[in-house]
Amino acid sequence: MARKPAGRSRGYVVVNPSKAIFPPGAPVGPYPGQTGNPVASFTQQPTLSASTGTVGQTFTATAGIVANGSVTSRVWKLGGTTISTSLTATPSAAGTLTYQEFAGSVGSTIRSVTVAAVATPTFSAQPTVAPASASAGQTFTATPGTVANGSIDRREWRLAGTVVSTALTYVSTASGALTYQEFAGAVASNLIAATVSAASGLPAAFDNMVLDLDPETLTGADNSNVPTWTDAKSGIAFTAFNTNPKLGTTGGYNGKKFVTGNASGMRCLAADMGILKTTLDTRKYTVFAVVDQVQAASQSCFFGAGGNNRLYMTADGAQVGMVTGGRSTITHPATAYTTIAYTATNATTLGGSTSNLGRTFVYGEPFSSDNINIPTSTDNAATPSTTPLDIGLFSNGAGSGLAKLRLHRLFVFAGEKSVAEVRAIQAYMDTYFAQTHPAKTFGKFLAIDGDSRSVGVGATQAIGAGINSTYQQLVATGLGYPVGAWGCYAIGGITAANNLTKAPSELDGLFTRYAVPIRHVFENFYNSRALPVGSLTSPASGTLSQQTKDYFTARKAAWGSGNSKQIACGPIDHTDIYTPPASGWATEIVANWAQLGVDGFANIWATSLGGDAACPNTAPYAPWNNDGVHLLIAGQTIQANTVITASQSIAGW
């Protein structure tokens, strides 16, 4: 195309587009002498929070500064693929991570980061287990492995494929293939195998056994009479008193035999103490029995030595236990298997002092020495004779107070038993009869803790009151815990300091055996009310606040903060001469209970049982007992309902 001649005309110059001086799409102007939008430019380039990093790390960009515009977009790319368009990016793989910002079509400098892979945890040393094999009832112990680039966050013992423990130790309760494994995140250690064999012999805890009445040694048809029963261990011969007990050969646990006593038929066995006389006279002995299907009148005896002035094991409808002033009871289903025991301790030695008192243990959890209730002084009054009525089965040593139940096995040990020994015997018997503790089946255990106002006095004790009619039974039933999945660990006279010293061996070892989550209800008692109240916010040494807070803290630490829930109960009023008054401790705990580190609070003080002078000073005291301190069943019902409501409000209870 020809150019027009130069001149003053206002025409346009037409040029060949392929020879334009500006590339297509380039911004046009402004040019000298012209006006328009200025070109955007980065006066400060963006920066990154790090120049290197690892997979999973979050990188952050600091935006650049733009003249004549603003940042309109940004992009993070990993290996050329966009992974974020915000100021942060978290790469999920190793590689080169880039970041760039744009102000319209103007791009910033590209920033880059080298992303390295995360070092995978590795077991530089594998865990070990000892022993490699053992019989049921024995303890297996793991030594943890060593982890590089991480740490062990969980461990598992499995018996026949089922998780049975997540601790470093496991007490075997059944035979089978046992494995142990540790985990560091998704990385697992080697699977360590061990073998649990059926108990072919007895654990060391049985070493001082002097009597072992095992129905397996009896012969005869089902429901046949048992006129005599000679113990192979001691040689003591039990003979029928009045009429014979019966042998059971079918319907027992794990195919084992049993012997049935019948209260209405006066069926029992009695024997001379023989070689056990010295042991039984001094009360330095332990009795361990396996029973079920208890059907008896109140406080009927199924084992006794030396007549009515001796300690004896009782059967009471749906309860079995040891009676020393009616305090120690073991509650269990009428048709269910349970193992129970007690250690008889000379009252003169311990003197009945409250400093020796432990808790009352319910459902097959007996304890020895000063961990059980102390016999009264009358227990020392009688000296057994050498007549054939010194030891009784299904009766006491005098042949009276007969009980109806099924006896699966009974041991007598010469000497007191420690908590560990009782645990070993219980674990062995669980395996021998192929039993699982009800707490394991239910999946958790309810521990009701406190003093005599939890265990009850007189008519409100478990023995004589009937099932589901006392404070602890009302709480357990109201929260849906079946019998066997709860226990009352309370006793009159126990102090806060006494609790602190006894709980590690009594409660902590007990719950380790159950290996299930614990739900702990603690009634705040007054047996330490000579102590200053102190402050739960800043508890000073020697105060009731300090001892109570330490007790909760220690239990939470022992059971695992994720494995337990705790409720503190506010106090109730009473009339007495002690200081500080009830209201002093009540005021502190109602205001500051959260300082205990518990999960909830049952404010008994806010009910009709609490408040200053809530208890009448003159008769009638109802719903208080006539001592003005303890509650009758009507009062226990109010207290129990308050605890139930508070428990149900806690998430995960």
C-alpha cells in the first residue's frame, strides 16, 4: 500500500502488522505527551518463610509490594503442579516448591524451596518380652524398643488376636498365643511372640497353702451324697453333720465339679482342725473360696473355724463376704461365679486402731493384713476345742448358720496374703474355671470411694439391707452398672492421709488387673476435720485441701488421664464437736472443686442433706441415722440421685 504524501493532513499511517514494534497484547502507552494508566511493577519481591523444609511442613509467603497496581493472584507449584493459591502451602511430597505473585500480567520473581522427605521412624532396637513362655496367672513384662526419628505412642498385648493390655506388663488369665507389638505412628515394631500355657502347676502365691478342698478329687454320680471329704493336702477329713451335701458333676464352670450345701436340709461338713489348729488359733491364715448360686438366709455361714467367736465367711442372698462387725461384704449375682478371700488377722496385734483400716472391698476383691476390716476384740475370746466341729463347710465351726450355695474350690493358707499374692491366686482361678471378670465384659468399672457414709452403718450396710437398697448399690444401678462391674471402696474411720498411703497398693493394683476404664466417685469425708481446710487453689501442706487434691491427682496419674473419669461429692452436714465445721470444708469445695482436676462435681451440699445445720439436733433424725452423722436409706437415696445426675452430665462417662 502506498504512503500518502507528508503534509498537514490528519490521516493515519497504515503499517504492516507483522512489522509492528510492539508485540500483540502488549500494553499500549502512555507515551510521551500522552495520558493513561501507568504500568504495574514490583518494587519489592515476595519472600518465603524458609528456603528448605520437609514434607508436611507449612510454608508461608510474605507478599511483594506493587507500584501502580496490586497483587491479583499467586500460585504455589510442586514439581510444576499447582497445590495452593493462598499465602501458605503444605506440600505432601518431596520436590521443588515454587511461589510467584502476579499484578495483572506482570509477574514477580519466582521463589523456590527444596522440600525433602520426612525421615520415617525406625525401630533401631526391637522390644523384648520376658518370659518367652509361662503358665496362666503369670506376669509377662515388655522392655520397650528404641525409635529413631520418632517415639513409641502405643503398645498392644494380644491373646489369640484380641487386645488384652496396652501397658508394659500383662498378667495372663487364659492360655493361648500371646503377642506384643509397639507403634511409632504408622510404623510397627516386630511382633514379639510368647506362649501362655494352661496352668499345670500353682503360682508361687500358693506356696504356703495348707488345705485345698478340690471337688475334682471326689467320685460319684451327679447329685450324689458327699458323706466325707478328705483333703489330700492336709489329711483333714470332713464328715457329714446332720445330712450330706451333694456332688455336682454337670453344669459347673469349665467342666469342673462342685459341692452344694442346702440350708433347708441342714447339709454341712465338719472336721477337727488337726494340723491347722495352731494356724487357725492365731488367726494368721487366709481363706480363699470359689462359690456361686448363693441362696441363704441373712448372714448364713459357709466356712468357719472355732465357733461363733471366730471370723467366718457368710452367704446372704445375693451377697457373700466376711463379717467383722458387718462391714466387709462382697456383692455378686446370685447365679454368677465369683472368687473371694479374706486374711484373718489377730485383733490384739493391730488393736483395732483406725490407722490400720483399709476399705471395704466388694465383689471378689479381698485384701490382707491391715487392708481389711479389723476384727473386734470378741474375736479373741474363744479358744477352739479339738472336737469335730472346729471347722465347718456350709456352716461355721459350731455347725450352725447353714448356707446354700455351690462351692467350687476352697483353700486355706498359713499366713497373710499380700495384694500381689491375692491377685495371682485370683488370676489363676479365673483361668482354671475359664472365667472373665464382669468389668472386662462390661468394658469399664465403677469405683465408689469414701468413708462410713459411703459404706453405710447399721441397717444401711450391704449385709442385712438387701441388694439395690444402699447408697453404693443405688448409684451403680442408677448408672446402669451390672453387679461385678462396680465396687465400694469405703470404710468408716479412714482419713485422707490413710487414703493416700493405701490407695497405690489397694486401688491402683486392683484396676490394673481389670484393665478397663475407671469411673471414680469420691465422697469427701470428715475423719480429717481436725486438719485446717486450706485452699484448693493453693493447697498448703498438711491441709485437708492438699491431701484431698493429692489423692485425686495420684489416682488420675496411676490410672491414666485418658482412661478414667472422676467425680467429687460435696459434703453433707452433721452435728458434732469437731472443727472445722462441715460448712468450712463445704464452702471451699463447692467454690473450688475444679481445682481438684476432676471431671465433675455432685453438690450434695445443695440438697436437703446439706447446708448449715441441715441435720436435726434432736430426734427424729430422719433421713439421718440416730448418730446424726450417717444416713438412713432415705437419705442415701437423695445422695445417690445427686451423684447419678452429676455423672450423667459428664461427656464420656
